[in-house]
Amino acid sequence: MARMYKMARPAPKRRKRSGAEVREEGLAAARRLLLDGGPGAVTLANVGEAIGMSHANVLHHFGSAAGLQSALMGSMIQDLTGALDNVVDLLKTDDAAPRTIADHVFDAFDKGGAGPLAAWIVLSGDVVRLEPIREAVGALVTAIVGQSKDAAARERVRAAVLMVAVSAFGDAVIGPYLRDMLGQKDDAMRDLVTRFLPLFLSPGFLGLADD
């Protein structure tokens, strides 16, 4: 009797990817690892496993674990500054309400992991990487001041932006845990910022007046 052999399925061919594609996929995987497991999870081996490549191949495209982490930081900082730029564009075309400002700035820090990334950068001591944010924050102040005729607006707006940005950063990093401890709803901090903004700005919001 002829013996029957089960035909083995051919191994799937690995898809060829360009260097740019590998870096893009690697950074996307690294971002997910950062959000799911923290900075310690962002390793060449973990990224390689996530995108179906060997440790050596990932090393070839990023140079080192430090190179991978550096590229991830750069990518996420670019996303954060872009999100803040969107707030600036909004202010140039619309007399945005306090809640709109709060939502856009909070989203900039919350979505994509910018808040945890900023914490990682500060704790690592590599604060020079935050420098691109300086320009975006400065542009945000200028955009708000540009809608006011008050000569004293700049300092008051700088204080308002500081309050909103620090609140958004803190909410992105530890907000979910604190809200749970205090039995607060998800947008509780956004509500508070919305209420406080008019204290920095006039009743007409962007029309600032001297004290």
C-alpha cells in the first residue's frame, strides 16, 4: 500500500521592506511598547518580535537600543509639536472657547503617548530633546495674544498656557489613577482647567484687560 504523506505548507515568504518602511514600522511598534510596558519595554528584541524581524536586522536600521529610543523620542516630540501647532492654527481662525483650548492641549499630551514620553525624557535627564516644544508653546502664546488688544496680555497668557500645559501633562501621566482614587470622571481635569482659564483671561476670553 502506498504510504500517504501530508504535504507541508510552504513557509510564508518574508515581505521585503525598504529601510524607511522598517524604521516606520519599528517606531510604531516601539510606541506601542512604550505605552503598554513603559520605557523598559522599548528594546531591539521586543521591536523585532513585534514587526517580524531579527534583533540584528532592527539593530542594522537603528544602530543601537539608544538609537531606537532616540528616534522614538524624536518622532513623538514631532507629533506633540504638530498637535500644538494645530491649536495655534485654530486660534488664528476662530475665537475658541476655553473648553476648546483645553481639549486640544489635553489631546496633544494624551493621544499618542506624548505625556509618558515627556516624563521619560525628563527622568532620563535628556531634557534637550524637549527643546522643539519651546517653539510650539511660544507660538501658542503668540496666537492667543494676537487676538487681544491688551498691552499686558503676554504675561497673563503665558501664565494661562503654563497652567493648561502642566495640567494636561499631569493628567496624561497620572490622571487616570488619581481620578479613580477620587471617584472623578474622565474629563474632570479638563473641566477644572476650563473653569480656571477665564481667571487668567477677561470675561470675553481673549480680550485681556489690566488688573
